[in-house]
Amino acid sequence: MVALYPEKLLTIISIDSMEESLVASFKKYGISGYTVIRARGEGASGIQADMTGFDANIMVKVVLPLERLQPLLESLERKIRKGHHLTVFVADVQVITPDKFTRSLR
């Protein structure tokens, strides 16, 4: 049987112009990797369909250990308080390669 290790999955939905700022936050807090996906849908802000190619939505996924989660969440909360539109949620996940998520970008 394959061993599984607990980690956290942080998902952020925002406009694509926030990508650079989000990545800077990841690096600041030693996050070892992330995935960015174009996203579209409908919610509190209406339909987001990337019709113009300007400020389309992105979904950013980060798998990280619990000890790196809280400082990053505090950074994201500061961005929200400054008026940036971010949807942030966290889920428990299990991985088979935990060392992949503990390496730092620093």
C-alpha cells in the first residue's frame, strides 16, 4: 500500500493581474510551487468569461504544509482588506511525495 501524507490545498481565485503579487507572496513565505489555471464562471461579481482577454480570472492552487499556511493566509487577508478581490479556500489533501511540498523557493 502506498503511504499518504497530509498537506493543505490552498485555492485562490482572482483576476490574472494579481498573479505576480500572489507569486511574490508565495516566494516570501517559502512556498515550493504553485499551479495557475484560467478560470471562468459566475458568482457575486457576475459572469467572468474572459471575453476581452483583459483581467480574466485565474485559479491558483498551492499544496503546502500546515506550518506555512497561516502566514500566507494572513498575507492574503491583508490583500483582501486593501480591496483586492480574492476568493480563498483551504482543503485537506493527502500526497505521496511530501518532500516535494516542503522545499523552499528561497
